[in-house]
Amino acid sequence: MNSENTSSGSAAADPHAGDMSTTYSAGRNWLITLPVAVLLLFAILFGTSAFIHGQLLSLGGEIWQNYNTLRYDMSEPTCDPDLDIDARLEQSQSSTADADSLFDAGPSDPEAKRRSLESQRDQCRASYERYEYNSEMTATSTLRAYRTLELSMGRINQMGQGFQAYILVLLIMLGGFIATALNEQIGLRAPKSRLDYRVSSAAQIVANLAMAVSGFVWLRLDSGGDFGLNLLWLIGFIALAIVATYRSFRVPETATPGGSIFHASLSVPLYCWLALVSIVYFFVTEGYVAGPAIQLTKMIRFADLYTGIGLYVWVGMMLKHTRIAEVIFGLFRSWDMRPEFVVILVVLASAWPTAYTGASGIFVLAIGAVIYQELRIAGAYRQLAVASTAMSGSMGVVLNPCLMVVIIAALNRQVTTDQLFGWGMYVFALTAIIFTGFVYLTRKSKPYIATPDTALPKMREAIGPLIPYVVIGVVVVLIYTRLLGQSFNEFSAPVILPIMLIALLGYDRWRAKRLYNDAIYKADRGQAKAPDHVPAGFWNALRSSTADTSMLLGALLMLMVLSIVFGGVMERSGVMELFPEDLGNIWYATGLLVIMLVFIGMIMEPYGAIILVSATLAPVAYHNGINPVHFWMIVLVAFELGYLSPPVALNQLLTRQVVGDAEIQAAKAEVADDPSFWRRHEALLLPITVLASSLLLVAFVPLIFMELF
């Protein structure tokens, strides 16, 4: 389902003509992608309904006084608004207390009794006034229609909160089903031989059946829990085991014969290794069969966050099927910059959208294909393009409004988001300088940039096609900010951006068709060569975007699911408690924590890792005198280094997932005979060197200042 790309960059060429699915027929492709599209659209609907409901409540309060009392029909009060106080007092005084009462309070105060009765009458009259106001106002058709709309949005919002967890689990299982069926789960090595495919399938069968057994036991034990959700997990893991069994018999025809056990073990999806370790611990060590399934409840607590990941990936896949990146890169091409300097600009510019997606891996999965494609069109050699794509999101995790930082502040009272984002700007600047320095020092071409006299006319011409895209994006944001009263931030971005990209995709496909018709007209008049393809339409591109999303999302979320289960193993096994609380001095403590944090970054997804570190390593750091803000800056940079470092190198694996294993192999072949060790392994060495240098400076330079001052 990869699109065919052209490197000419001409406006008339459509780089997305290959949006037709090459794996399934159109009918079967709809059956696969439609459920995922419906789930994602429901997530957008429920998120938008919350914004609409809040705005309707606010607007109703401005139009009608005391709108909250008009939202429902009030019942007529049963009290007496014309209470005869004098008669009640006379009746009270004429009645005598029981002479035999053991609790005679003595004579009552008539004035106090009068004040009490007057207060009751006033309250009754106020109740009747509210009732009459409610009856009068709710009799109008305008209010009743408005109230019906507002209450409907409220019910949709409430329904969305209840179904959020179901949407997430369905996305995980549907995506996992598709990724397994297409052999696209994330492993250290893509399967190539028949043995690779069979070993990979066998591991998935065992892992998913074991999780299904755990889910079945938990379903029987959790009598007071959500039966439907537990049943959905169980059915999902059984379905994954079934499709893995099918794949073990249907090995792709392109698989080579033979193979080795070592290579086959590297082809086993990472989530299977995490599952197998977790199963052995819970089933054998603890004898707690329900343990793995119970750990899944941690993911459900953050269902909206993980559903947002799906929406971000969908945004990235739709962006890949538009010309937006091509048009933006046209601005760079106006200045005739060397590829290395385009790389610098792209990686630095990627920091801001990364802050909205919340994690570098999510950004790579969502936008990595677009970045790689455009860097190659700009002339970047493959090793540099792969390296830049892998670390394109690594600089933005410290910037406002990254959700990782928000979670850190929520779990740790010792720090605030203002402190973390404030120092995060310095960490970003440091990493940006180091990255720029390494790219500049290892460049293959001499620095060059066109003069303004040459570049500005080209730039003005390149800006023209970009303006409609910008206008559409601004209009969508203004609809949410002005009409719905919802600012564009880390919480609203997962809802707003998909709507924006659907609108942009529609315009882009309309524009592609228009350019095609213009080219055909010119070809008929002999003024130009006829285009060799018909551009893909909107529905075709949307279906292909959703198909790519389904596959990539299933691969990523399955890894996150089992990473959370594995995190439970680390907590319950006491491994983290083996880390000594008192490490002697701050230098030794910082060094050991840096190593531990990089290791955690290698094996765990970011949100689960933050929860684990907050509960285990953070108290150790504080006890050893490490400033909390300093510690969490170390954590964020160390995690990013872990995501780029072998043996796992998750962001590198995600890069391979989005650009294709063939392109990664081509990058290696391109420099196979290069005598420079750096050039042969630049895709891996550049990100590691940059992040390792940044981590050492972030971790130890503040300690030097503490010693000196």
C-alpha cells in the first residue's frame, strides 16, 4: 500500500497515484479498513461532542438566565406559599407537651418560631417562582429545541466516556489482526526465510494463547468488573492466535528456503518476547495466571491517551497521501540548499509537532514516511535520511505542550510543567546545536545557499500552492477555537488534526484532478507530454491511509500492550528495588541512574516507563540529592537515547516500519564498500552520538556548576 513517488517535484506530477491497495481487492480492503475508520471517527465524534456540549452550556447561560434550571422540566412544589404564620404560631402555643415526656425542652421562643416559619414560607415562594419561570420558559419552542440539542450532545459525550475503553481495545485487536495477517509486527529483523516466518508465527501463537488463558482466568475472577471489556480482550487474543496459526501455514511465496534459528529468533515480534517473559514470571514464578490480564487495566486508565495515538497515526498517513510536504519542501528548494542543511531544518522543525503527538515514536510512525520521502527528493543520501527520520521526534519531547511532561508533573509533586518546559527549552537548544554540529562536520557537500535575489522570486512562486492548505488548516482550527471554545493544545490536537487532514486530503485530491485535467488539455494541444497516470481520488486515498494506519497502529499498540504487562513484571518482581537507595554521592548516583534509564528506554514504551520510574527510581534520585527538575530532564533525554540504541532501537524499528525494509537494505548496500566506519553505520551512529552527547551534558554539567557555585 505504499505510494509511488516521483522525484521531479513538479506540480503536475502526482506522487500518490499508487494509492490503490496492492494487498487486497477493493472490496476486502474496505472490510478491513472500514471498521478502523469507524472507530477513529467515533473517537473524534466523542471528543468533539465534549467541546460542543461545553460550549452549548456556556451559550445557554448567556441567552437564558439560570439556564441550568431550565435544562429539565421541574415538578410543582408541594409546600404552601401562603402559609398563615400567626395561625401556625397560635396552634403551636395552644398545644401542650406530654406531661410524662422525659425530654421536655421547656417553653419555645415564639420569635424564633416565627422567624423559622417565615424562612420556610420564603423558601417555598422562591421554589414556586423557579417553577413558574421554568414552566414559562420551557414552554417556548426555541428553548426546548436548544435544550434537546444540548442534552443530546451531553448524552453523546457521556456515551463516549463509557465507550472509550472499548474503542481502544477494538483498535488494538483489529490493528493487531491486520499487522499479523500482513506479517508487519515489529521485530528486530524482518522475516525473510521460510523458517523466519514459521518461528515468528509460532511465537505469536504461544504469546496470544497464553494471554487468552490469562484473560479467561481473569474473566472468571473479576465478578465486579467490566465483563464486556474483559471478554473483548479474551476474544481478541484468541483471534490473534488464530490468524498467526493461519500465517504459519501460508508462508509468503517470496520467502527464501532454509534459514537459521538465530535469524529466525530475531524475526520474532518484540511484543512476543515481552509476552513470553511476562507469562513465565506470572505463570511459573508467582503462579498467578490472571496477572498479565490484570496489568492491562493500567492501559485502560489512559484509554483516551492511547486512542489519541491512533488518531495521530491516521493524521500522518493522510498527510503522506497529500502533497503538503512536497509543497512545503518547495520553499527549501527555492534556496538551493545542500541536503544536509535541509536535514537540519527538517529535524529541528519536527520538534514542535512532536510535542503535540506526545512521544517521538508516535511522531516517527505518523510522519516518518513523509520526512524520509521528502529528504530523499531533496537529495539526502539514504543513511542520513534514515538517521534523520529515526531521530526526527527526539528533540520535541521536552517542549510545551508534550503530554509526557504533563504526566510527569501529574505523578510527581516535586516538579511543575512550567519548570520542566522552561528547562526543556534549554535542553532542546543544546541538542539542536549538537545535531547541527555533527551534521555539519560529517557533511558530504560544501555549504551553499542561493542569494535572496535568486531565491525570493522562486519562494514567492512556491508559496502560492501552499496558501490554500494554510487557509483550510486555519479555518478548521478557528471553528474549534472560536465556535466551540476549545483552544488548540495537547488534549484537543488528536481530535482537531484528523478533521483538518480529512479536509486537506479532500482539497489535495481535487487539486490533483484539476492539474491532471490541465495537463491532458495541454497534451491535446501539443504543448506538453500527457501524464502517464490518473491521480488517486479522495476515497481511494482515504482508504489507503486508513489501511496503512490499521497496520502500523496494530504493530505499535501491541508492543505497548505487552510493554505495560512487562512493566508489571518489573514492579512485582522487585528488580527495581534491588537498586540501592543510598548511592554514596551525587556523581555516582547520577551515573548509575543514567545507565538504568537508558536501559528502561530500550525496553519500554514511554508512558509506562514514566509511571515505573516515578514509583521506583525518582525517590532514589531525590534521596541522593539530585534536583527533581534536573532528574526528569535526564529521564527524557535518556529515554530518547534508549529508543535509538541497540539491541532494540525502537525508533529505528519504527523507521523501518514506515519506509520499508527494502529501503533500509538499500541504505546499507549504498555504503557497503565505503572505507569509513561512520559512513557505513551513520543511520545508527548519528542519532546515538547526538543523544549520548546531549545526555552526558544534561546529566553532569549541572553537577559541575553545583560544585563550583
